[in-house]
Amino acid sequence: MNIFAITVTVLICMALLVFVIVRNQKDEKQFEQQLKDDYHKTKDEEADVDVDEVLK
């Protein structure tokens, strides 16, 4: 009986561990994408008007 209870407990713990690892990887990808989207671009990357051109 003890072997059965230990086996069930170990299997549940392993399943929980796999679930947490997979969930963490998914959340990490979403967090990195959110950081990329929220990061302010420099003026050069925003495609603003070039200031190098001088009006005559």
C-alpha cells in the first residue's frame, strides 16, 4: 500500500513540475514580447523627417 501511495505522489509531483516549467517558458516568451513592444525606439528608428536636409 505504501508503494502505491508513494508512486502516485511522485507522479503527481512530476506532472506538476512539468506543468510549471512549460507555463514558465510560455510566460517568459510573452513577457519578452511585451518588453519589445513597450520599448521606446530612438529617433533614427521612428522614420521621422531627416534633419540633415537643409532648406534653401
